[in-house]
Amino acid sequence: MWRSNVLRVRKCSSAAAWRNTRWYSSQTSLPITIEEFNDALKDIYGSLKPSQGYFGGGNPDKLGFAISGGVDSMALASLFANARDSWKANILSHAFIVDHKVRPESTEEAEWVAEQCRAKFGMEAAVLPLTWPADFDPLDGKRFETEARTLRYQALGRACRAAGIRKLLVAHHADDQAETVLMRLANNRLRSGLQAMQPIEWIPECSGIHGVSHSRLAAHNSNIPFPTETGGIRIFRPLLSFDKSRLIATCEQHGVAWAEDKTNHLQTYTSRNAIRHVLKNHKLPAALSIESLVDVSIHMQKRVNWHKSRANQLLSNCRKDLDIEVGSLLIQFPPFQDLLDEWPTEDVPSFPAMRHADPSFLCQSVDKPIQTLTQSDWNKAKNNAIYLLAQAGQLVSPRETPPLGELAATIANIWPEFREFEETDPSQAESAGNRTNFCIYGIWWRKWDKASSWFKLSPRAIEEFIGPGRLNDREWLLTRQPLENHRPGVTSRIIHYPPSHVHPLTQIPPGTPVSRHHDEYQLFDGRWWISIWNYSTDALVLRHFTKNDLARIPSLQIAKRGGPERFIPLALSVLKPADIRFTLPALFRRDMVTKKETLIGFPTLNVSMRQFGYPKDVCSWQVRYKKLEVDSLSKVVRSGITRVMIEKEVAKFNKPKRFPGMKDGLFSRNLKQPFKYIYDQDKPLMFEDSAVPFVPPESLITRPTRKTASKAKTIPLVPVTEFERRGKSEKREGGGYNIKWEDFKDRL
């Protein structure tokens, strides 16, 4: 059944290939015990009882395992199978074997690994074949490493989503961590880059895949206009503290065979292979040993996690107003003194402890004059400020990863104290200035120094937001960076929806559940997950609203006169600042023949040309905002500010006209003289002493007296006469008279 090379791997251990090397001698390394493996799971997941399997309560989630067939992943599967037996808990597990399709024997090896997982470890198993781009060159080592990582994680993410798995265990170990740190040192990726691989992190390379990347479940809250995303798939690395020699010893102890990928030993194939060759075959200084490099990553992770946790606490205490309908954030940053903190007396907590710790109990606020601050004080305050800006920007940014270096260069715009410390040359300080308007992280940062009417909050809301009579110089408005200011080559995303040729949603009986697949939600502009169903015979296009589109819709003056297509102009009129409209996703209908596009509506505002919500004969939409890394949505997001403002604008122009005898939309029966008026069937007039709409007969139209008409506060009603027009004479300069005719119907 199996080829000779696979049979050899199954029948004998491959450890002999490693016994002559310096680092991987299983003769001197001890295998990993079940107790050590349980402790490793505790360190990365928290202190749960062994009976719970460290992964949940009575109904734990199904766990996924990325198994390549190498010694590291086979050791992980073996350790988990033995630990699961000791827990005496029925933990479901699923192994995923990626077939890269690069080597001729890769498919056969993948099937062999799947069989091993089923028979030896009691796991479900599935092989995931990769499909490479047509122009891919397998001999291009640099591109191969990047492409393989992306395709591999995307295949694993989609497979986990299909199997209902939210936790994926991978077998990265201490040698992999040391290689990563050394590679980043060689590439000059210092500071936060030296964290290398985290024990727990969100699955990488899967941005925009719904149900995989920072999405899966909808968080409903009465305080927000539409749901936000939660969930996603996480990566767990329980073997980061064990070197490869111990993994080999573990497989040998339990009689587990593994396969070797010969491309991993080609030292010139990838940069990681070259680093691996150096670590295995050369004696390096103690500072570059595997143990030292791993210690560097652990130390940097502790420091970064502390600053992130402190920044999260500062952000939770900031006054902020997030409008997820338009993707804007109004925030009041803390004073400079709040950025200063002393380290705790004990060592910085490890990652699992930091996840559950409150930074307010781990640090002590510093109240020192700026002149007495040390270099260490400035560095800590700077790091707190950088991560605070990164976390605040994450709420509205279209980008997933914050550019920490660029943010570090702009913190002095918000806290000028940093400029006073860093700028020693007065001429440089003067030229640098205090920028109140700049673009970083895909965000337009603008200092908020306008009146309350400039932003769409009432004076009472402003007072509640910043406190009575309180306005400082650290309030900023964060909106999406204007599209025309993007770097060259960066274009707006356009999503096409072909005709579905299905019956509209209105024809489905009320209460009937509508099945929707994960892929129907697509990430637009990195902020909104939008699902569109097209019921028309034309194609629908979702893209950013532009100035050219604005010129093709009715103006605000026309919309104020009424008419069926007034909702969108009125909706756009309440958006402040006005430029924010050009960052919104708009849905267009594209004619199949002429290719002409007609605006349908704005899904995030939930408004179309003629109504609130979508036009049910054309399409339907559902919107979710991206996952927010905040503790409580109720403290951040306001409830439908845009919708409320739009309703007020529409209501201004929907009021019925007032006539003599009317009071609050009621028609009095006590009029001595009936008057002619315009009757609106949609909003009929009512008698004040009756709940029945008043429908006047034609005989009710009579002539009012001149005295009664002159007392009317509104436009007087014109009595019915036998003439249709009245002439008014005006004297001309050269002699004679001009007659100006006035139609009675125009006066009405």
C-alpha cells in the first residue's frame, strides 16, 4: 500500500539521522512527561482542573491539531492522547494534515499521517491539499516560504470553521522560537518584533475570511445599531518551552514514528533553513544559544503584554464616543501624568497571569515634575502612549496591524511633553510644530476644537461626554483616512453581487428562518462585515461613495421640498464632518446593458433612496461591525446616533401644513366659516373630539371673509371665485403700467 520510503519511516525511527548532531541527541534528553505537558497547558490557558481538560467545562470545544507528520507534531499528538486518557474526559479532537503538493511523495505521506492519527491517537483526521498560483515557482525559496505559510493557515482556518473548531494546537517548539528570534535580529526587527511566536494568538494570514479571522458570532446589544463580530480561531502553542531533542525522545519512548521532509535540510532553500543549519552545526556564543534566544522572547513578551494591559486600562477610562454606522471615534485622551507608571515591586507577570490581572493593582502611579523624570520613566510613558493609540485606532482603522513605529513618531502631537523631552534643538522643535491633522494607521486624526454643533451630538450629550464646562486639548476625532490620500497603487475594494434570480425576502412567510453561509459575509474596508442578497436582474456593486456619486443624487434643497427620493440627501446632511460620507460603503445597481450605476443606499446607515432599510424588491442586506478589542461595548458605542438624526431631519419636512382652525394636527368643528385646504390621504386631518379621520366633502369649500383671512397666521386660503387669475399693475419708468398675473393655485 505504501511506498518504500514511507514504509521505512513507519517501521523504524528516524532518530538515527540526528544522533550525530549537537542539539538533537535523544540519548541525553529526557522525554516530556504528562505532568509537564499538563503544566504547559495550564501556563497558556489558565488554571483549570485536569478533569476539564484545560479547554472548557462539561461540554468542551472540539480541538484541532495541525499535524505535519514531523517529529514535533507527532510528539504533540502523542502527548495529547496520553494526557486525555489521564483526564478521564471525552475531549473531541480533529487532526488536519496539509498536503503542500510540492514533493512527489507528499500526498502519500499525508495519507499515512492521517491513518496514524486515526489508529494510534484516536483522532478524526482530514488531508487538506493546497492549490498553488499558476505562476508559482517552487524553486523560489523566499516566495515559497511566504506563499506556503499563507495557503497553509487559510486551509487550516477554513477546515476548522467547517468542523466547528475554535482552538487549533500547533507544535512549534523552543528551537523554532530561537530560529524566529535570530531571523528577526538579522532583519533588524527589534523591540516588539523580538516577541517572536506567542503562546496564544489569533490565527494569522486569514484576514477577510468570515468565521475564521476575528469573526464568527454576532454580539447583540440594545445600545448599538447593529451587531459586532466576536469569536474567531485561536492558535495554541503548548510546546514552546521544550526543545526538539525532548520531542524526539518522547516519540521514541512511545514508539511513534514520523516522516522527514528533505526540503527542511536544504540550507539555501529558505532563510529559516539557513538559520537552522547554523544553530545545528556551529557553536555560537552563549548569548545566541537556543536557551538565551528563547529567554529574550519571553522577556519581551512580558514587557509588551504589560504595556498592552496598561494601555487597555487607560483606554477604558477615556471618554469616548464610537459611531459604528460611519466608523468614527471621538475620544478624550488622558493627561500625560497618567502615562507614567512604576513597574510592580515583583517581576512583570507572565502572559497567562497578565490576561486576568488588573494593571491598576500591578503598578503605582507616578506624580513627578517633568524635569525630574528619568530616561526609564520616559520610555515607559512612551510605550504606554504608543499602545494606547494603537488600541484606540483599532476601533476605526481599516488596517489589522498597527504600525507601532509610525505611531511612536506622532505621540508628541497629542502629548507635547514628549516633544519637550526629545527635541534638544529649538529650531527643530519649532519646525516640527504641533500637528493637529495627520494620517496614520489608515486613520485621519483631527484635533477636536469645534463647537458642539460641528459634531452630531446635542449640547446635552456634549456636556455629558466631556463634563460641564470642560474642554481640554486632548480631544481628537478619528475617522477613516480619505481615499484620495492613499499611497499610490492602493485602490478601494469593489465587491460584485451577480443577480440571484430568487424571490424577494418579502415573499417568504414571516418567521421563516433564512439560511446564510459564512462566506456570504465579506469584509469591506477592514471594518464592516456585509452580506448582500441581490433579487434584481442587474448586478449590484458595493464600493466607497465618491464625490462624483454625490453630484448624481438630488440636492438637499430639492430633498427638503419632499418627494420620494429624499432620504439619502437628508441622511448625508446630518453627517459631520461632511467628508466622512466619502468613506462609507454604498450599494449601486449596475445596468447589465448600459453599465450605468444607480445608487440604491448605504447599508451601514440602513437607508435607501425612498425609505429606511433596503428596497425589498431589489436586495436585502445585513451588517456587522468588526471585532472590537474593548472590555465593554456599552461604555463605548452610542445607540444609533445617525438614525435618530436622520429621523429628525425627515420629520421636519413631513409635517402637515397648518390652516386656520388647526391645532396640533387637529381640525376644530367650531369654525364659523369652513375653509378650503389641501387634504393628504397619508396624513389625514382629525377632528379634535374624534378618532375618526376627517374627510371633507366638496360642498365644504366656501368663501371666507376678508377679516378672517387676514387674521390667519399662515398663508390665507383663497376663496373660490369664477376667475383663475388676478392681475396686479405696476408703474413703468418710461410711462404706462405692467400687469403681473398671479394664479390662485400658486398661492396654495
